[in-house]
Amino acid sequence: MKKLIHSGYAGSFDMIYLDGPFNSGRIFTMQVQGTDVELANPWQELKSIHFYEKPELYLADYKARIELARKLLSDRGVLVLQISQKEGHYLKVLLDTFFIEITLYVKSSGKSQRIPIHTDVSLAYRMNLFFSMGRLRII
């Protein structure tokens, strides 16, 4: 995001979608295409462990991401963040200091629905109070 800002894209985006990191404490690897080799970045492993053990570091890192995203968004811009329930409420408080929350209403089909064992939190925010998203349909 820093590179985009320095390249003149500040205020150019109408939507930014952030999907994690989820601060799960898990170490993720990446498969080397065409081989049985999985690689892990030791610096990312260390960062992941520190963030999990000290949530204030995770929130400080996310605050920097949110500030950069805000610089990239246009006046009509919308930020959507998908995050785990573990960190969702902390990030909601942080996002509330930068943006105005968008409340999404989903019409129920009337059928009884099972409650999922694991759910993520999706937070949607806009830059200013006077922006209308029009009609938004969730399928």
C-alpha cells in the first residue's frame, strides 16, 4: 500500500478488501509449485508468534495497515475487513476511530438456519457520512 501511495494512487480506490491476517498463532507455509517442498518464512513465523502472544503488537500493525488503506480510499471509498472473532471486536473499535460503519441488513429466507461453529467477522466502513452505496444484494 505504501508503494501505491508513493506512486500517486492516494484517494484513488473506491473499495479495499482486507482478508486477515487472523492472528491465529499458526504458522503458514507455501507450496513450491511442481515439488513436494513447503517453505515457511522464519521472519513471518516469528512475527506471527509475537503477535499472538502480544495482541497489542498485532493491533499496532493493523492500525498502520488501516491508516494506509484510508489514504488510498477515495471520498466514496469503502473498506471491508474480514477477520476472526478472536480479534474482530478489537479491530472494530480501531476502525471506528477512522471510518463510519456500514450496517448490512440481510433478509432471512424464513427457514431455520443452523448456527455455524466457526464464523468470521466482516466489517464494512465508508469514508464519510454522505455516501450512498445504493442497493447492495448479498447472495
